Amino acid sequence: MVVWIYIIMSLAADSPINSSSSSDDFAALIDAELGTMTSSQEDEEEEDEEEVEFNDNENDEDDSEVQSLKRRKVNEMENEEEPKASTSLVAAQQESDKEKCRLEGHPAFIKEMCVRCAQYVKDESAVAFGYIHKDLKIGNEEMARLRGSDLKNLLRNKKLHLVLDLDHTLLNSTRLMDISPEEEYLKTKVDSLQDIPNGSLFKLDMIHMMTKLRPFVRTFLKEASTMYEMYIYTMGERSYALQMAQLLDPQMVYFNSKVVSQADCTTKHQKGLDMVLGADSAVVILDDTEIVWNNHKENLILMERYHFFSSSGRPYGYRFKSLSESKRDENENEGALANVLEVLKRIHQMFFYSKVDDDCMNRDVRQVLKSVRQEVLKGCKLVFSRVWKTGDIAENQKLWEMAVQLGAVCSTNYNSSVTHVVATDCGTDKAKSALKDNKFLVHPRWIEAANYFWKRQPEDQYQVNSNQKK
């Protein structure tokens, strides 16, 4: 119910205290629609019961239900503050609501019934928010108003939004049938589902999977929640997403209903902030995959992938032993999540406290991300040697682009101002010059590591030797 309260409060934010606002109708209609439902997970788990309440296959029953909702809405309006209100006053209010919708558009719909005027309307432009409630659609103008109201409340509380991917970012899962012989020992190491907050490895027989939470994830969520309102956003199915949310947040203090899954995406194979009830200028994204965020790369912090199970690395061509097969794990205090938490703290600090001469409403977290990223390799001048095919345009290469975004100056020519030569072997002319002139000779992974950790990495850990291959 928390998300519903959030929407109701957002609708009410700009309304006069004593007016009969659209949020009042929204609240009444939601109350009638949802009945005694206490969490968004019941949408998924009690589908059969909902079909009794909303029988979409029987037109007559469906129409009857809509009429019932209308009657309940009118009854609640009659009993709201003036029990003796006349039918004419109620009718006048209904006409007022209809006129407002005619002038401003319908704000939102449940089962295609407007939450303000109770008219049955088909609005093709309205966006479905199935993760909040399976029948909810919100109009574009109302969406913009909700986001504006949310931004005011968010910034007033010194918070931003944080959108979190699941797989390879916060956790790693594998099908039970894909567990390798060297991982069989894990089946005796799983934690109890009756004590989720104290566990990290779980066998989920109901979905035939095993899940390992990334080290430091519980501390990460706890500390990040003081600075960010958090969403889960995954390309996985909703049932899986809800199960993972329960493992990460068993007390429902971080995400509540803010769990977006593949079925909610408006573009195939793409994630979008159109599913987030927040302004793009106040959203930070953590994900291990950049390509799914084509329209929001400026909001993205790319995470180093977490491959605990052997099956996890196969689609990426990994041929070495997984963490589980090696019976080890990421370092709790020096791993990817611990590192990115420091980055998030810095972004939050810069957004709210680095400037005192302008309104927070005019600030954009994407500019903050850009500024922080450009400090990583500031002062480094790089030249690349045989890192891509001869004839390829250097400026179009992903590694070149990445280095520039990290603040480095890139060149195709070696000279005395170069600080680093990036190569895969030490036999090229530029690599030999680097060794002769005491320049840094580093593998391309040095740039990739700096991009993941948002911190310049020790060059001696990425030295190039004659045995290394591209």
C-alpha cells in the first residue's frame, strides 16, 4: 500500500487543503479497488482470487463491477465531511470533475475508468504501471505532474532515486540443473529461508534455482537508502523479481512495490526510466549491462559483473573456474558494491552540498556523474598500440571513448607528453618506446578497471608482458 500512499500524496501535494481534490477520488477508488490487499506481491500470488473480483472474461460482470465502483465512489463522497450533503451537491461535484477532465485530461485509470470523474475512457497514450497494480494506467500530463511533485519532495528530503539491476549486480542465480559437479557442495551450504536476513546463499525449490547475494549487499542497501529512494529493475520475469526482492528486502523497507520486471518494459529488450515515477535529472542507475539503457547512458554507473556460479559466465565466454568452484568470493569490504557505495556517497554530496548559490530543482545528477567520472583519469595522456584492427578509426573505439569519459587525453601518436601506452603485448614500437622512456605500459583492462571502480588503478597490477595475448 506504500506506493499507493505515495501516489495519493503526490496528487494532493499541490491541492488546497480544503478542496475536493482529485487525490480524494483517487484514494477512494483505490480503496474500493484493492479492498484488503496489503502488498503488491498479492497481485502475483493471489491471481485466482483477483479473477473472482475482476472477471475480465465476462463483460456483464465487468460492467457491473465498474458500476459498483462508481456507486461506492459517490457514497464515500456523500459521507466524507458533510454527512448531510444533498444529492444535488454530489451531482455538481461529479459535473465539476468531468469538466476538469475535459479541460485537463484524465489523470489516471483503473480498469480504464478515470480515477477522478469515474468515466469509462480508453486512452491509448496512457502508460501502464502494472508493477504498482495490474490495472493502473497514468496519463502523460499527470505523469509529468507526479514527477514534478515527487522531485520537490525528494529534494526536500535530500534524496535522489537509485535504480538497481538484480542479476550480476546485486546477486547471482543459477538453475539447479546447471550446477556443476564442482558446485554440488553448495547444496549443503544453503541458508534457511526462515532466516533470510542472516543468509546469503539460498536454494529456491519453488522456482528451481539457487541464488547467491553479492557480498556487502545488505550493508550497501542500508546505507544507500539514507541517500536514495530505490527501485529494482530487471529483465527477469515478475515472479523471479519478487522472489529476489524478498531475499534482499525481507522487511520491505527499501523497495516495497517498486519492483519493475520485463513485463513492464515499454520497449522490447530495453529498460527505460519511463517506468520510474521520478525525474530523469534525479535518477542514478546501477547495472552490469550498458546496452539495455540506450536512452539513459548518462544516468548509468556500469557495474563489474558478479559471476558466482559457473553457469553465469558461460554466455560471456568465461573459461576459468567460477568463484563457487574455487570456493572463494568477492571481498566484502573491497568488492564492487563497497566501492560503488563510495561513488554514490560522493555523487550525493556533490549534488546537494557542493553548490549553495542555486536551487536544487535546477541541478542534474547526470552532470554530477559526468564531473565525477572525468576526474578518474585526469592528467593521463594515452596512446594505444595495436589494441584494435589496423585501419579502424581510433575515435570510434569503445576503449577510446571510455578513456575520454574518464578524463584522459587520447592520442594516436607517441611523444614525450604521453604518460601511458595501452597495449596487449610489449613487442610493438610504441610499447618499446614506453619501456625505454619509463612510461606506463598497461593492458586495456587498466582502463576497464578504472571505469568499473571509478578510481585510477595501480598500473603495476596491469603491466603488459610478452606472454599476454589480446
